[in-house]
Amino acid sequence: MALTKEQKAELVAKYGENDKDTGSTKVQIAILTYRINALTAHLKKHAQDSHTRRGLFILVGKRRAFLDYLARTDYDGYKALIADLGIRK
């Protein structure tokens, strides 16, 4: 399931500085997490879908890079974000 405008706006409002803050690290991590969860649910039904699996691995790598950057720059924000999103590290 794709991320709708309303869902994206909700994530931006929750994790961004303001309503138009789509580029901040926390917002991008939240959006990637939503997409990763959707692809994970898809792969539970369609285990042989290797194209989706590849896309999932790419998204996880991007999120990992954002999380590493956030941990270097704002460690307290990093800890709060992974606790809020339910990401294990």
C-alpha cells in the first residue's frame, strides 16, 4: 500500500518542525519506516517476490544511513525516535 498524502502529512506534522518540513532527518526516517512496514507486510504474503525484497533492502539501507547521521548529530533525538517508531538497533 502506497503512502497517501494524508498519511504523509500526518507523519510530517508529528515528526517535523512545521507542516512543510518534509526534508528533516526525523521525517524522512518516519516515512521510510512506514514504507518498510508496508513492504514487510507484502512480503509476508508474497515470499517469492524478489523485486520487492530488493526494494525493501534498499529502503532499509537508506534508513540506516539516516539513523547513523541522526545518532551522530542528535543522540537524544535519535533515541527518542527509535523508541517512538519501534525500530530496534
